[in-house]
Amino acid sequence: MSIKIVIFESFNDSILKLMPKLPILMYHGVSKNAADSKGLTISTANLEAQFRYLKDNGYVSLHFSELQALKTDENYPKKTVMITFDDVYVNQLELAYPLLQKYGLKASFFIPFQYVDGVDEWNTGKEKLMSIAQLKSMDEATIELGLHSFAHKKYPELSLEEIDEDFEKCKNFIISNRLNVSNVLAYPYGKYPRKNPEQDAFFNQLVKHQVAYGLRIGNRVNRFPFKDNYQVQRVDIKGEDSISKFKRKLMYGKSFFF
């Protein structure tokens, strides 16, 4: 019996290695000041160096809507990367968006709708979020908007009724403001229920609200097609990451070597 298990697992590992890699990079704030480049904030100098590396090394960036259209890896670009920014800070519009356009890259910006045109009350309470007009001002060929919940609360701490209400508020906001938002959800804080029956119930909510992909953190490079569309992993890019560390994260995620 143990021999059969080993053979089966070896076969699965071989299949997995044949599937293309898909690193999904996660960013937050952007600053002109190099001294601010730490933690969840990256300097424009570091960000540009990373974008330049992607461009110069033949990486193709996709939107999640394009990924959904592929369905299989048949037409999957050999070197694909997904670029994501959480929280739609104004500094992303002013500093990251021009760099994305400069290097011909695409990104997904995830919106906590309650705080649009306000500040990050769940965090410092000082960082300004984009307005409706600013969200609409970005070229959809470059920026795809996505869901980051309504109130930026941790899903494991909410009841199913509260989660359902949060989704309904998102939908109403999107419709009333005529926003074009993809059905992709970045979990606030990367948090989602990890154990059953809570996890199954949560994922059923995502199915009910027609969410295509749910993004956690995880810090590993995915294989495409995803093993689980609701546990898609992102690699957390830190402001203090050197370009060599960025390259390693792009290839391998955040391993014990860091």
C-alpha cells in the first residue's frame, strides 16, 4: 500500500511541475521618499526597478478576467505575472499607475468600498483613498478593479449573515456608482476561515456571490490552473526588498532562505 501511495504522489508531483508558474505580487502603499520604503510601503525607485526587471525579462502581466478566459494553460504566456495593489490609495494612482503605463504592465487594484474617497480607518486613518472619479479615470487596459470587501473586516470574525450583507453592500455600491469591477476578491488581511465547517460555509458564500477567485497571502508561487480558486496565493513584496530578493520572490515565493 505504501508503494502505491508513493507512486501516486510522485505522479501528482510530476504533473504539478508541468503546470506553468504564476506568481501574484501583492503591493500596498507607494511613496516618493526612499526612507519610507519599508513594510507595506514601497518607494517609487524600488517599484520602478522591479517593473523594469519584469519588462526587460519578458514577463507578461495579465488581468484576472483574462486569466478566467484562458481556463486552461493552453494559451498561457510562458512568463506570466499578476500584479496586485490593495486598498486603492491615492498614492497608487499618482505613483504606481504611471509606472505601470510606462512599462506596459497591467495590475489589479482591490477596493474596500466603504472607504472610497475617505481614509484608511482600519489602519492609520491618515492615508487617502481614491474617489469614484479617480477610480474611473484609470485606463481599463492597464487597471482592473477588484473586490476587497466593503468594510475591510476579517472574514473569520464575521457571521455568515454579516458576510452576506458585506457582499450585498459591495454590489449596491458598484451598481449605484457604475463601476466596472471584476469578480475577484482579495481577502482583507489575507484572512479567511481555515477550518471546517466554517471554511466550506464561507466558500459557499463566494459561490453564491459569483466570486471567481479568492486571494489569500501564503507567499508561494501558484501553478496554473489553480488547485483551489478560493485559496490563490500572493507573494508579499516589502518596501525594503532588494532587487535580488524581489527576483527570488518572483521565482520561488517567500521561502526559508529569506
